[in-house]
Amino acid sequence: MSLANTTRRLTAATAALAAAALPGAAMAGIVVASSGPSAASYPPGKKLPDDAKITLKDADSVTILDSKGTRVLRGAGTFTVGAPGTLNRSTQFAVLTRERSARRVRTGAVRGAHEQQASPNLWYVNVTKPGTFCIVNPAEIRVWRPEKDGDATYRAVSADGADTTAFGFTDGVTVAPWDVKAAPVGAGSTYSIIGNDPAQKVTVTFEMLPAQDYAPEDLAAALMAKGCTGQVDLLATSLALPEDAQTTM
């Protein structure tokens, strides 16, 4: 799939998100995390109508993602699922999910002076994070490192050792392309990513998602269904709404 086609799809997706924010539009939220006494009633993956109300107890916490963004509901109290107001994170969602060239990406996204960096793109494979990773277009795979200082080289080796590729980062560069000709990727492909220190090896298993226009809550559901929990966490964190939208009843 070409980058131009991807851009057109995401432009359409952004328009769809804007339309979803209009009065009368049908919306729903999805639970992406929960804890506390009521957690069993609101497991990750549970979808709730936008106008639904949920009652939480002390020590309850339910994180909900919808078309506006992510908000955290904390008990005790009764809360409306949909976020109040007109603010939404559609622009951040479009940026986060855009398939981009590795060129010109020289710095990572930084949350704060002492906080861990987060990937600027949902489809960048984090060289430090093991687990299941979902992709839409194997030809557009990019790898990302949280540390931007200094040169570094990583290798990806398939589970059977038959396929391998290397990607290098120069000082200030955080993103590099994955050579899919040398190391093909498809559903169920498993690779070990090894840095300069062989002890710092992570294993990544790839899963495929269909190429389509996703609303944030639908993308979260698709990622959860495939076990791509790291991307769900990144999606939820990146789309967090301001604190004044977190706990409104």
C-alpha cells in the first residue's frame, strides 16, 4: 500500500472522527484498563454506549477510550461514559496512526525531563519492548529506539534463524526502516531484536490488522483481540484528555 493511499485513508478517518463528535452521532467507549472492586464488571475490551452511566466504588479505576480520547473514571461515584465538552484528540490520533517514512525523524517524543519517552507512532516497533505487535502494512515497518543519543545497531533474527536484518541509528536518529526482503514479516512471524549488548534481547511476534478506517475505540478493540497490549497502552496514553475531563459525573 502506498504512502499516498495511507494518507488519504487517514484523512478520511479524521473527517469521520469529526463527524462522530457532532450532536446526535452514535458513539461508544471501550474499556482499556480497570482495577478495584468493580474491575470484573468492566474488563478491558468491554464496550459501553456513550450515554451509559457506571457506578464505581472506592478504589475503583476504569480507563475508557472513545472518539474524543481517553479518560480515567475513579470511584466512588456514578459517571457518564462519554467525555464532556467538545475537546477531542482526533488530530493526535491521526498523527499517531499515520504510516510515515523513517527519514527526518531525529528525536523521540518526550513526556518530561524524568519520564520515559514514548513512541511517536503506533506502528513503530520499539526495539526495547517484547510482546505481540500489530501491523497493517508489512512494507512500511519501521523500528524505533527511545534513546536518541549516540550511534547504535540492532539485528532482527527470525525464530528459526533463517532470516535476519540489521538497522542502524546515528546520533540523534530514533527511527530506521526494516528490510522486509531480508526479513519478511507476516502474521505469526517471530523475531528476536538484539542490540549491542546481546543480553538486551527482546522477542516480538507480529500480527496483522486489516487496512481500514478505524475510530480510536475500534482500533483499540482490534489491537486487544490480537493481544497487542503494548500498542493499546500507547494509544490510551497518547490520547489522554485533560484532568478536568477525567472524572466528570
